[in-house]
Amino acid sequence: MKIKNINFTDALEEKYLAYALSTITHRALPDIRDGLKPVHRRLLFAMFQLRLNSSSGFKKSARIVGDVIGKFHPHGDQSVYEALVRLAQNFSTRYPLVDGQGNFGNIDGDNAAAMRYTEARLTALAELMLKDISEDTIDYINTYDGIDHEPIVLPSAFPNLLANGSSGIAVGMATNIPPHNINELFKALSKLLKNPNYTNSQLLKLIPGPDFPTGGEIIDSDDALKDAYVKGKGTIRLRARWKKEDLGRGQYQIIVYEIPYQVNKARIIEKISDLIDNKKANYLEAIQDESAEDIRIVLIPKNRSFKAEVIFEDLCKNSDLEIRYAINFNAINHKLEPKLFSLKESLKSFIDHRFNVLKRRTKYRLIQTENRLEILKGFLIVYKNLNKVIKIIRTEVDPEKKLISVFRINKRQAEAILAMRLRQLKKLEEKEIKKENEDLNIYKKELNKLLKSKKEQIKELNLEFTKSLEIFLKDENATNRKTVVNTEYKEIDYSTEEFESKDPVTVILSKNGWIKTIKGHQDDYSNVKYKEGDSEKFIIKLKNNSKLLLFSTLGKFYTINCNKISAGRGFGDPVSLLIDKNDNEEILFATTYEQEKEYLITSSAGKGFFVNTSDLMASTKSGKRVMNLKGNEKAISCFQKKGDLIAVFSGEKKAVKLLIFDHSEIPLMQKGRGVTLQKFKSGKTLSGICFDSKEGILNENNGKTLLAANEIKKWLGKRAHTGKIEPKSLHSKI
């Protein structure tokens, strides 16, 4: 045994490259000529060998899959069956190549029945793919086991790659070619055939864009489509199609009747249902699936004042009613190399393939014609020298050799003469052979003319395109465009606020952190029930479209959309479901978010400052830290700015001091630690409030005077002073 030392990196590169090329050429990418991957080509060829044409009976899918994996495709049976199923699904394939009988799945994403329960045969369109395959039109290679042979490519009498599209992921590259309208494709082929200088821009006037089996609407600019088709790569916007169904008395519902290609209908309905449940689609009452053979998704708006166009626009942004479809014209060329094609290159490659098929078929027919003429020439010799031929056959020991020498014919002609039946010697048969001989000589001249003349080849190819299109024209759905191309679509400008309900609601937040909303505003909330050991902490009256502002002991502000808070008679939900609150964090303050309001926030360290609501909005559940704290410090109060004075309480429980000073001494900040409000030797700051010097300090709940206006003079001072002992535990009553 000879051992060869090689570099590990070189060996790895060589083997990986071989693997990558194998994946690209033998699995993932389609051939530009017939638009098929090896597994699809083998399926069609196996069905052709089983004589499963469009007029024959069906055979079990398991039998077909068995033939494919046994003869041609040494891979798993499930992957082969999935390929067969896809070729039969009219929502996956624009022009199905397999006629399936049984459960072949649906657009909701349900799988096909097992292969032992389904049956299949070729469609008339698949027969076009295999047309003239027996006339030496394509090359064959040995199968994986060397026992049989299989075609490298199918003759393909129509541009299957562009008609049905293809998708796949290889090593380092991918393909995603959309399906197109066959009528438009043949028109473009005919133009390009007669004028090879036709540009991509001119072709795009004939093929405006993809034509998906599920319809839909392409809403993108001419430039975006042109860029994708010229470069072979790009993205387009594809959305569902809908209509407004009038119910009378101003009521209506939205009917979605076409959805984007390769989008699961059940997933769309599930997503929109989640939006409704999570109050992210406040404009919808419900969604219903009334689909049968045709798609019919019913969207029921909450309010007839909502515009249907705006509702649909918002749903497109939040669900798969609109997708971005990536176009990637990667395919295998005639040299079996991967290449990125433009639209023109794709059509030109198909035309070149058909030229090659035409030439090979013509040569094959010419050879067959010449062979037949040769035999007929021998037959005519027999008729001319009938008695002499009969005598040679009856008397000679080796009549074949004698016939060759006497009449100067070849071995094949002699064998044909000796194989003639007696009935062929009658006069009528002689006339028919003479007529056949004349016709075949004319046909031979036509074949030679076709082989030598490019003009005749173009004429013949154009005629073939017309005949192929006639098969498609038998079905209106095959040639009528399904997907609308809207290059002049304009975005609808709208605000989500117009969807939001403005009904009055009350938010109730309990001491143990349970939150809920109840409809309307009440004077008395004593009938509200709480969990055992729990009670009310905040009751905020607002509207359903309002935002709730919360301030916590960690110096954070949280923002909650009121429409996300659960409603009902229960205890509600933990507030931690709506905000990312720590276990040791307590909500100190709750109010309706209003623009251009200012609040005084205070920490236990005696620090504080004013903040504007414009700096408090939190965009995430984790909140927005506004007050910086050190060590064991906590935020202790948040009070709306009003009046002209600030009262701060600091110290220990039995010796709390009060300091009152003017607003102007406190800065307005976006965030930070703040300035010193009040100094103290021991204890901590307990709260900071704002009030009007003309009113005195009032109880926020009942409006009773706690410290009259004429009594505040004793505690007036400057910011950062210590203050004086408060009057009779005033801070505990606020």
C-alpha cells in the first residue's frame, strides 16, 4: 500500500469543494434549460417510463417513488415524495407537472397523505417537457449504479424554469426564481427569437413581473423590478389582495381573497388573531376563515368609521399579508456550471436549448428517413424484377448473397426483401410504397433545408412555441395573469392613534402589584375586589388610548399603553407582565401621560430635581432610568409641579424636619442625581411635594387644609437648609 503525505488544509479544501459542487449541481440548483433539479427530472422520467401520461390511469405514488429511488435517485423516499407533492400542488406550482389524486396537502400548511394513499400521473404540460425525448434530442448518462441510464436534461417544449420558478439553498449560494405567466413568456420568446438584440427593458414590457399561483399584488417601482431582472438579483414587495364588502347601514367587512406566494394561510390568521388578543389591532373585532376552494378571510372592523384602506395597510405592516420576495436567478448553465442569469439570458438559454433539440431531432429524423428510403429502394427493385427475385429465392442456396450481387444492393436491403410477406407483393402495396418513397424524398429535402437554414429553424421554432401555447390556452387559468403588478402604488399616510378607542376607563393598581382596567369613571370604587391581603394603591381615571406613567423606587419611569392592560371583573394581571420590574422595586407614583408636564422627583438622600414628561417616555418594558442613585438610596416621591413652593420632609420618624423653599431653586433636568433639597444629620428624606403659597398644604385625597397659608412662614428657608420640626407629623397625612 502506497501512502502519500499531503497538507491537511489542501485535502480539506479539495474535498469540501467537491462536496459543494456536488450539492450545487446535483441537488439545489435547477438547470436553466428545463428548469428542473435532478430529483424532479428523475420523477418525470420515471413516470414517463411507467407510461403515466395524462390520458392513462393513475398509479400509487409509492410505486413512482420506489422506481425513482431504486433506479435513479439514491436518497430518502420522503424527500422524493415531497418533490412529487410539490409538483402536484396548484398553490405551489404555477403550472403543475403532476396530476395528483388524493390528499396532496393544502395552503394552510397541512401535509399530504402518506404516499401509499395517494396516486399520480403526468399532466399534459409534463408531456410537453418530455416531448421528442425518444428522438435523440438529449444526452443520457449512466445511473448511480451503472445499470440504467437517465437524461441529463429534458427537451422541455416550454420555458419551465421561468414558468414555474424554483427555489433552493446550496453551499455558498441560493436560488429563488419566481413563476411567470406562460402567455407573456411565449410572446417574449417569439420576439427574442426574431430579434436577438431585444433588451431586458423591452422584454419587461412583455413580462411586467412574476405571476404567482396564489395571485396577490406586486407593489414596487419599475426601477426595482428592472433592477432585479437585469442583475438577476433583487427584492419586490408582494401583498395580499382584498375587497370591501358592504353590509348595509354603513357597516362593512374586509375580504382577503388572495395571499402572497408561499405564505401559510393558517399562519396569517393566527398572527392577526394574536394582534387582536394582544390589543395591537384595536381596529378589528374578529377574524374569520370562510375559505373553501377559494381563499376568503373575513376581517370584521370594530367601528365603521375606520377606513378599510388604513386597516389593511396597518395589517400588512404587522403580518404576512405583505412580504418581501427575494429574486435570485441562480441556475446551472449548459456547461453544468452555476451562474447568475438576467431575464434575457434566461430566455436566450432556453431558445439555444430548443435550437439544439430541433437540430438533433432533425438529424435523427433525417437518418430514420434515409434508412427507410434505403429499404424502400430495395422493395422497388423487387416490384421491378418480381419473377427474377422469386426465382433466386426459390433456387439459390444463399439467396441473400445472390440478391446483393445481381441487383447491387446492400445487406440491409437484401434482408428486408427476404423478410417481405407475400401480401406485400400485391399491386396496391406497390403503389403505396412508391407513394411513400416520393413523400419521404420530399420530406428528406425539407429536413436538409431545415438543417442548413437558420431562417427555417427560427420559423419552425416559432411554430413549435405557438403549438405549445395552444395546449396552455385550453385552460383559461393557465394563461390569464393572476398577480397584479402595481408600479404606481403610493403609501397611505396614517396614524395608529385613529384606531385607538377613546372610551373612558379606570386603571386600578393594587399594593401587591396587580393591575387591571374597568370601563368608565366612577365616584366610588369601594366595590372593587382584591386578592386576600391586598388593597388599592392607585386609581387613575383616563381613556383607553392613553398611556400610563409609572415611577419606581429605583428611579425608573415606565410607560404602559392602556389598551394593553387586561380588562374585566377579575383581579387583573401582575404588573410585571407589562414592565420588567425587579422584585425589590416598588411603584411610587402612577398617572396619565400628558405632554409638557413637570414633576418633582426626590430621593431618600435628600436629592431632587424637576423633569419634563417629554424625557420620561420609555420605549421598552425595561423602563427608563431618570434618577441616579447610590448604594442603598431609593427614590421616595414624585409630585406634579404646581404652585410656587416646595415642601421637603427629612429626618427620623420621631424627629422629622420640614423645609419649605421656592421652586426657582430647583433645576429642570433630563436625568441625573439632582441637587440637595434638604440636609439632615440622621434618618432620610421621606417626601417632597409642590404646593401653592396662597392655599397652603392640602390633602391630595380630600382637599382638607393640613398647613394653612398663614402658618407656613415658620418653615420657609433656602434649599439645602435643615428646616424645623414639622407640625404634628404632617408628612404622614399628605
